[in-house]
Amino acid sequence: SLIYEVIVRKSSFLEMEFPKLIDLMDDTVPGIGTYEDFNTIDWVREKSKDRDRHREITNKSKHSTVALLFSISDAFSGWLLMLLIGLMSGALAGGIDIAAHWMTDLKEGVCLNGFWFNHEHCCWASNETTFQERDKCPQWKSWAELMDGVSEVGSEYYTCNHFIIMLCWALLFAFLAVILVRAFAPYACGSGIPEIKTILSGFIIRGYLGKWTLIIKTITLVLAVSSGLSLGKEGPLVHVACCCANILCHFFTKYRRNEAKRREVLSAASAVGVSVAFGAPIGGVLFSLEEVSYYFPLKTLWRSFFAALVAAFTLRYINPFGNSRLVLFYVEFHTPWHLLELIPFVLLGIFGGLWGAFFIHANIAWCRLRKNTRLGHYPVIEVLVVTLLTALLAFPNEYTRMSSSELISELFNDCGLLDSSKLCDYTGNSGSTSGSVNATAANGLGARLAGPKLYTAMWQLALALAFKMFITVATFGMKVPSGLFIPSMAVGAIAGRLLGVGMEQLAVHNHERDIFRGWCSPGADCITPGLYAMVGAAACLGGVTRMTVSLVVIMFELTGGLEYIVPLMAAAMTSKWVADALSRESIYEAHIRLNGYPFLEAKEEFRHKTLATDVMRPRRSDPPLSVLTQSGMTVEEVERLISDTTYSGFPVVISQLSQRLVGFVLRRDLFISLENARRHQDGVVSVSAVLFTECESPASPGAPPAVKLRSILDLSPFTVTVHTSMEIVVDIFRKLGLRQCLVIQNGRLLGIITKKDILKHMAQMANRDPESILFN
């Protein structure tokens, strides 16, 4: 590339002009400026590198047409990258949706017209399919019918065979998912959002966004969803989109060589993931801004919007749901909501907050048990046992037997004249002869009285609610791809539908009371239970994730219910307030803390009156701080210091006696530079002097040439004094993304504060185990 040629020519010029000086910061030295695995990037350094690169390109574009064209292509490359990410993520999401739908139906039966058709597509061409029995057609045969020739669907023999076959398929899918994850891509398990939040904050996890992770996550996500486990594919789709972005970044030089620029792309990819998961491009951008991103400049906002738009168009073109709509759960309610209904909506918000706090506490306790006991040594057995329990407990109940997406769609549904669902069994002949019921029927409202099937459905939904609440706790965090959005929404939708039907019957039976007067009118619905399901879904999802603005936008994009923003806002805010009162962490932040990642949460306030001297190292009982001197040390001494310590970098001082600070050098850069000097600089031996200054000290006759490392030295490291408040230090680390900060007094180096030190200090102040922070 042109940049590479410029760098090579610059290096050649320096070698001609200064033969004793080798510019070790040139990119011709592999590894310089890169980071080791499980370390934090230096945001200030990366942004400075990008500014220098951009300044050089701009200056050259004024003197050369070729350089001007390169400058234009460099500016356009970001938009091209967004286009490719949107296309690739949208195509993968469409394929995952189609495959998951087909394999979910494959557990029940097969289409005789073509095994590649799912149940719905198989019955589309049938002339014998009616609206009342749209799921039945002669072209679709269950496995029990094909294997045993049994056609009596209601018989015990048929039901037993049907259950055994479905159980075998579920266990096979779950087994394949966990085996593929364990054998080829251990990072493909879970949701991926906690790790992506950590990566976007500057942490390095090599392989987490690699090609093998993408391939295995795509395959196993389909298998895990199809197995019937209580999980969703929406969270993992964010991980899939970020994998696509990371892979595509390697084709663009400025993103491949700069970790900070790459994280801007990953922030946009997070928006793309939500866009293709829910068909919500605007909600995806807000999700990335509110929940995931650590650094989100205005330029990234525009590019995120463009990438999410491209991904949504791609998904719409593929049309995985077959309904020509982008939204996942389209609703069309015909009854306006009433002001007093805000009370039950707030109650749903309270339930969502309580559920979110309970789920986070229970799931983290279960994951900690898995991590600290022998249970974590047998992930395959755990997945199979949970799959078996899920199938055994879910099969008898039709609302737990169906997939979570189908359940939510059923609960959101507004009952029409042709609906044959139990939830739509309304009749005036309910078997009651009370005066209230007779008066209701006389007023033309008898059609909204609950029938016997609706009462049965309410009991089944109550059991489904208890089942979903507890099985989701055990499922999330297993060694298979597992999202949390859809299971949380299912819990809320069940609770909302139960409350909605209860409110509806209360209004119908008491329509003459002042509080319900005007709610009911002949031929119209008093209350829409599906709206309560939608509000409950938002409340429970908000309680678990603590999203607010992005959640409301996602919900109305997801359902098309733009006029119901106020109920959604009321439920989302109430849910967050209640959940925050019980626990400040969302499920993602709790998993970050459980895994010991060095994530400095911007939402968490630091209120303690401690100083930098209370946190810095070395402490009084610690050995002295390991430092380098700007001159006077040999190659052997520096290499011994590197091998004897595990620090990520070393302060450079004038001398051991004065301890006057000169700068800071990273361990990796130092190691690579010394290794490169031994290979390529003539005469360098163990006793060669190492210099971090331009001034050459007079060398004795016959002494080997010195190794000059001035170019890898950061001459302006961030420093604070011993009396600086830790509240200010924490703010500096958050807003600048620092890895470390040096503590000085009157120019003398006294200690160092790293990101890990701050996290340990904050954990100690919050009465948590400071040793839970595992990485730098």
C-alpha cells in the first residue's frame, strides 16, 4: 500500500542521515505498538497515532494527485466498511432465522413436498388449509405418523411417540451445539454482550471476534435455539455482527493497525446486531449508545445508523419471516388505552424490576456455583440435563412447548373473529346466572366474558410463567450460545397477558361503576390484553438489562405500536427504578464482574474520600517500584527486569538516586525492540548500553554500540500527585481510557496506579472481594 511505501522511504532516509539511529517505532518492526492478550489498550496513544496518520495523509494530498486520491479513498473506507458489515450481518441473520425456524419444525415432522420447507411454508400451497386450522395440512406429517402410521393425533400412543421423537431431536441439537463450541470455539458460548462491552472499553481478548468464533457461533446458535432451550438468538446476533466487523476490519489498513478505530467500528456493529435481531435499526443505534459502547463520537453515530439501515434492508430483502414485514411481532390494536390503565402498567414495571433483580441474583449465584465447583467441569452433561428437564416440563403445557418467539407472538395478539386460540375464547354463556353477568350480556358486552377455554389458558400461562422464570436462570450462561432478550420478554408477556385478561374481566363485570364508565361500549373491546403483554415484555427486559430509551424504541419498532410509547415508557422507567433500588448492576455488568474483566463502569459513581497515595503501588510492605534509567543500564539488565516481572510497562527515570521522571515504556514494545536490535543492529551484545535519550554519553574505547530506544518512550505519561482525590483519578481513567497513571511529588516518581488497582479499590470500598479482578 501507499502508506507502507511512505514508511519504508522514511525509514531509509533516517538510516542514511543517522546511521547509528534505528527508528524502532516504524511499522517495519513487527509488533511495535500492539498489545498482548488480556491487556487494555492505551486510548490516548491510539488516538494520537490516528491523528498523526491523518495529518500525514492530508499534508501529502496537497502535493500529489495520487496522494489526493488516496486521501479520498481513506475517508470513504469507513462508509464502505459499514456497507459491508451491514450486508454480511443481514445475510447471516436472515440465514440464522430461516434455519432456526426450519429446525424447530423438524423436531415435530417433515414436509412431504420437500424436506427443506418448514411447517408454515409447507402448508401455504395447500387448498385444504383454513384460517381456523392453519397449522394442519396433508402435506405436513409428524414423525409419529410417518414411523408408526398412527393418525389419531389425540391418542396416548401418538402423544407418547411424538414426545419421545421430539426429545431425541432436542437432545441431539443440544449435544451438537455444546460439542462444537467446546471443540472448535470456546468463545462462541453465552450471549457475548458482556465480553463485547469489555472489548469496547479497550480490553484485548484475542480470538473472541475471530473467524472460527463466527462460524461456530452461527451454526450452534441455530442448534441451541432449535433444541427448545429457554434462550434467544438476539443477544448472540450482536456477537455475530461484531465478529463480521472485526474480520472485515483486517481488509482496511487504518482499522487493522489501530485498536481505537477498530472499536468505533465494533460500536457500529453492535447497533447492526440489534437491527437484524429485532428489525429495529434506530433502536439498535440507541442500544449501542446507551448500553454497549464506551467511546461513541458523533461520526460513529452516523455510521452506525447507516450500517443498521443497510442491515435492515438486507434482512427485509431476504424476508426470513415470510410476512413481508421487518418487525418480528407485528401488532394492530384497535382499542385506545385509558389514563387509569397507567396504574396496572406501573404494576407491570414493578414486577419487571423485581424479576430483573431476582434473575440477576439467582443467575450469578448459579454461574458462581458452576465456576467454583465440579459442575463447571462437565458442560456437556449440564447442557443435556437442562435440555432434558426443559423438554420434560415443557411438553405437557402447550404454551411452554411452543418456541419463545411463537409464545410472545401469541400473547401480543389482539383477538379477532377468526382466532381459534384459547386466549380468544370469549362467550356470553359462561355458565353463570348472576345479575352482574346478565346485565353485562344485556348491554351487549357478553362477547367479552371469559369462556372455559380462557380460564384453562390462564392456569396454563400461570404454570408457564413459573417454569420460564426458573428454567431461564439455569439456562443462561451454559456453554452454548444463549441470548436473554426473548426469554425475558416471554416472562413479561405472560405476566402482562394474565394481568390484562384480569383487568378486562374486571372492567366487563363492573362497567357501570364510575371508575370503568366509558371504557366499554357495545361491539368494542374494553381493554386490550395484548397491550399488557407488550408492556410486560418491555418491563421485564428493562429489569434485566436496565435499558430505558433504547428499550422503548426497540419495542415500538419490534411491534409497530407507535401510539403505545407512553405505557412502554412508564413501565420501562418503573422497572429500572425498582431494579436499581435492589441492585445497581445489569445482568451484563454482573457477568463482567463475575469473570473479573477490567471494566470501569461509567454509570457507577465514586463517592469515597480517598487519595491517590491510598491506592498507588508500591505500598509500604511492597518491594520498590521497578524502573528503568534513561542511561546506564545494559541490554542484559533490561532483559532480566523483563523476565523477572510481569508488569505491562516500566517508568523511566533519570537515575535510581534522583527518581526524576522521564517517561514510560510499554513492556511489549521494550521486548520487541531489544529482540529486533539483537537481530538487525551490528555489534549489539548483552553488555551494550540501553539509552532512552538522544544525548549520547561518552563511551569507552572498544565498547559495543548502544541500543537507542528513545522512539518507544512516552515522554508525556499522565501523572497525578499523591494528594489528588481518587474521585478525580477515576474520572480521568474513565474519560481518557488510561491503562496507568504515574504518581509524582515535586517531579519525583513515587508510585503507579493501574486500572486494575482502581477496580480493586472500588471493590474493596463496596465490600466485595478485590481479588475477583483477574486481568489488567
